[in-house]
Amino acid sequence: MKGSIIWNSQRYSSLLILLYLIYILSFIITSDDINFYSWSNFFLSFQMRILTSLIFIMILVHSYIGLWTVGTDYLTGRTLGFLNKTLANRAKLLRNTYFFVFGALGVVYLISILYIIWL
């Protein structure tokens, strides 16, 4: 992966997540009476469904970049060799397993959230 693209993707995704939270807070602050129906209408609107879907994808991008950075920095033969030589020999397997588990969790979360939002 290219360093500047990764850095910009993570920074801009965090800014978009922050703007989403500010938008939700502005709804809470500006609403006179928040009850179940107003909250439901707000989140069931088409714009909020699209926005929430996009923001969740941004959360996945942000978290994947962070987890990728941790995996490539700390799950190497050199860093694991300080703990144990056996771990150092299996660093690539551990790193690939780490990426697979968190990638699979991301896909499961994405499917779950999209199912919850749109159905």
C-alpha cells in the first residue's frame, strides 16, 4: 500500500465520522422534543440511511488501516523474535491469520449493519 494514500484515507475518514457525529448532535440539540417517533423518523429517512451506510464504510476503512498498521509493524519475525523464536518462525502465518480474522469480522459487521439499516 502507498503511504500517502493510507495516511490521507485514515485522516479523511476520521473527519467524515466526526462530521456525522456533529450532525447527529445538532439534531439532538435543535430538536424540541425527542421521543421514539422523532428519533425513528430521523434515522429511517433515506438521507440518514445513505449517510449511515457511508459512514460505516468509512469506519471500516479507518479501522482496517489501523489494524493493518499494527499487523505489519508488530507481527513480524523480528519483533516476535524478541518474545519467542517459535513465534518468529510463524510470524507470517500469525500476520495472515490476524488479517483474515479482522477482515472477516469487518465483512460480517458490514453485512449486519446494512441489513439492520435497510430492512
